[in-house]
Amino acid sequence: MTAEPVTIQVDEGHAVSGLVQIPNGAFACYVMAHGAGAGMTHRFMEGVADGLSERGVATLRFQFPYMESGSKRPDRPALAQATVRAAVAAAGRFAPGLPLFAGGKSFGGRMTSQAQAEGPLQDVRGLVFLGFPLHPANKPSDERAQHLAAVRVPMLFLQGTRDALANTKLLVPMIEALGAGATLKLIEDADHSFHVPVRSGRTDDQALSQILDAAAFWMREVSGCARA
């Protein structure tokens, strides 16, 4: 379905673009932030929005201010988190009555969880991470996950087993330590972009479908919606 362009006011000095897709019969809305290197119109973001729409999930994609201005340097965390809060509040207006979820790809997901850890995002039922960036590429560490202990809503981690930004030997025990509120879905052979090699016997589209099925199922369970 066609995405509707919207404007989200972050503060007096910043307004950003957004794209809203609300399918008929939607049971939830996912506020989806982009990764550090590509904006909301990247084909992965479009694929997630379109795929979730087919599964009954509305989406609000949005730009961070640096991406809106054409800069390659991500915003400082305070501004990025303020943008997440503004987008979540806007989603409540664009999709009234729908259970809200938030998260996104890599950097966007981490900024969302940091915002939630600082203070609950308005009406958000849970967080969905499309590749949580646990550490810089090939530099294993779990320091970036320390704030997750302060998150008080359920979390779903969708991660590739070949993700250079999330070593599974660190990721699995980290998520287990978070307790029952954290769920991990591993996508075999997928990297940080959820690309799978030919030798896996699967295509990127099949990997994406696996991600979207897991996300929609989890959001339906958390929101308490009856199965379609």
C-alpha cells in the first residue's frame, strides 16, 4: 500500500519527515527508526514496512535530523532520543487506538531502547530490534547493552547469526540475563543487513519473511490480539 508522507515536530529547531502505512484491519503500529547509514526510504525499511502491512501491522517510519539535513554524522543521543519520543507521540495521533511498538534497524533501535531506558515512551507496549548493534564491527563487547536492564517493556531481538555487530556468544547470555521479557529470534546465516549467502539455500526475501513473521507474531502476542 502507498505510504503517506507526514511531518513530525521534534522541538522548536527540528522537524523531520515520516511515512505512515496503515492497512485495513491493523492490529498494531510499529514506530520504526532507520540505521546510521541509510534513511527511512532504504529498500530494507520499505520492505519491512510493506511486509508488516501485509501482516496487519501499521508502521511509522521517520528520519533522524541528521539524515533529514543530508549529514552523514549521526545526531547526539539526546536529540536522537527526542526524535524517537516525538515519533512515538505522533504515531499515537496517526494510528489512534492501535497498540504501539517501537524500535528499528541497528542505530535506530539502540536510540529507541536508550530513550525507553531514560523514561517510558508514551503508550509503547514493547520494543522490536531489527539487528541490535551490540558492539562495533568485529570488536566484541556488551557495553552498548547495559542500558537494556532499565527497559521495563518486553523486547524482541531479531538477529542474524553472522552479524558482525552482535557476536552470538555475547548476545545470547546478554538476552538471557534480561529475563523473560526479552526474546531472541536468530536468523540463520544472516548478516547485520539480513543478507544470506547463496550457500544457505535461502534468499534475502525468504530471510526477510522469516523476520516479519516473527515480528508480527510477537506483537500480536504481546498486544493480546486474537489471531486472524
